[in-house]
Amino acid sequence: MYLAYLDKAGKRSYELRQSYFDSDHHSFQSRLVFALGSDPSHYICRLTDDICYFHDQVIARVEAFTDEEPTTLLENLLWDFLPPEERRRLEVFRHRRPITLRPLTDDERQAINRDIHVFDRRRLYYLRYGAVDQSKIARVNAKLYRPLLYKSRDEREYYIRDLERALHATELRTYVFAIFDLQRHFHQSYSATIPEALNQVDIADHFVDDLCRLNGDREFWGDEAAVDSLRYHLIRYLIMFFDHGYGRRSLFDDFLREFMGRHRTFRWPERKPPMSTGAVEKIFAMDWRQLRALNRNQLARLYRQRAKKLHPDSGGDHEQFIELNTAYASLLVGKREDHD
């Protein structure tokens, strides 16, 4: 499931969509799960500044389309629309799950060779390595393309759109030059690395031709209907190219980009909130061993249920509500310790 958005007449609307396999066409298609309108935050209900839950209507629709825990799924999809206090509270735990770098299966390798278009490969290659020269793309580890597997063209485009948000405005035109492989139209030795030194009128002409060619590429768009105008997902590249120039280049810029791309992070360990086992059992009305057996998603759901009941605005007790938050924090820290 993914979050899609459409810009029309200066207004943006959002939708929850899902990719599914259409056996009639033997391809992945996209379908609507829930229309969120112009402001998805309308479907986020707030108990306090740092405690919120999603509208039952949205939860019910998501549960009808997936077996995943709906609250956690919606937290990830609608992260930018959560209140700032809620994001700060969840940020501590959001990226703590261990990452398993499993090797590609034979089926995955075959699917990548068969289904991943060269334009997708160029985009992910640049977004991962910042390489203008695409001549070494064949050496890339195929795992880079795994996130695009078994998704509709629409979902793939929104996945790449999200990655493109990290690009600086000064590199957008260079990015377009690289992903459309415009260097192949020029014979100069520097054409692969210094596009700003080439004839810009010629580059623009080749870009428009390649953009139109991609717009009608049935292999790229799959079973999506043919159109008479530029497709929605390609409009952004037209804007990137003609509304931006080439950024200034320096050795320091290259060094800084490489350093930041390593994604090194550090967090100080947190202290475990002091609370006895008995007090935690009492506030959650559940045996300690049962609580410890819950995974993070199950615990989050239980916490929200108790929060609704104990919150003062719902007729609950203020002190018990504070104890609930302390107990919840204690359990979460314990679960992080179990997995670290």
C-alpha cells in the first residue's frame, strides 16, 4: 500500500492505493483504497498533542485490503501529516527494527531482469550513487532494484518520487541529463561528466525527443491506457530540466556529498523508565508474561485502547493516564533491549 497524490489546478489531493496482480492482464495494477482529500490530517484524531489515532473509517478500509497492522501502516504512509509532537514520540522507535539483508532469490533475479525497465535502473543508480556517468550501471548490485518488484507502475513512480525529494534544486537538471542518458547523443570526452559544457540547445532537443519516446513506451507503462498528452508522472522531469540550471561544482561539494551519503547515525542510549512489573500489569490490566509476548504493533494497539479509556477528556483518571504512558515507555525500552 502507498500514498499517492495528484496536483490539479494548483490543488493537491491524496489517496491510499494498493498494487495488485491482475491475472487477466498478467501484470501489476493499481487500485484505490481510500480517498483522503486535500488534507489527510482530517482523518487523524487527537487525544492530546502527542497522542493520536486514525479515524475508524480509514482503519476499516485498510483492514479490508491488507493483513498488515493498519495503525502502523498508516503511521508510515501518513507520517508527514502526524502532529509534530507525535512524530517526535514515534521517531525514537521508527527506525529501530533490525534490517535483514537477505540475498536475492532466483525468482527475484529473474523478475528484475524481466520487469525492471532501464529508465528505472538509471534513476535508482543516480539516486543511490549520484553518478552522472551511467556507463557502469551494469555493475550495480541487483538488490538496488528489489523495492520495485511486484508493484504497479503507479506505485513505482511514487516510490521514486519520494527518493527524489532528497535531490537539491541545483542538481535536478544534471539528474535529468543522467537518467535519460543524454550523454549518448554527444561524442565529446567530457559529455558523461560535465553536461554544462555541452551545447544546451542540442541537449534540450534530445531531451524532448527522449521524453516523448518514453511517454509512449508500452514496455515502461505496461497496460496503462495510451494518452494524447504528457503523462502525469513525467511532467516533473519537464519542470526539473527547464526550470533549473546546473549547480556550481567544487571538490568540497563532491566530498560533502560522499560523506553525507554514508548515512551514519548515532543516538545516545535511553534510560529505562522506573516502573515495577506489578504496576505495569495493573495499568494495562494484563499479565506481565502476556505483555512481554506482544510485538510492538500489538502493544501499540493495546496502548491506544487503554489511552482512550483512561484519558481525562474521556472520563478517565489523570494520574492513571500518566502511569499508562510511563508503563508503555518501559515496555518499549524493554523490547528495544530484546532486539539490540
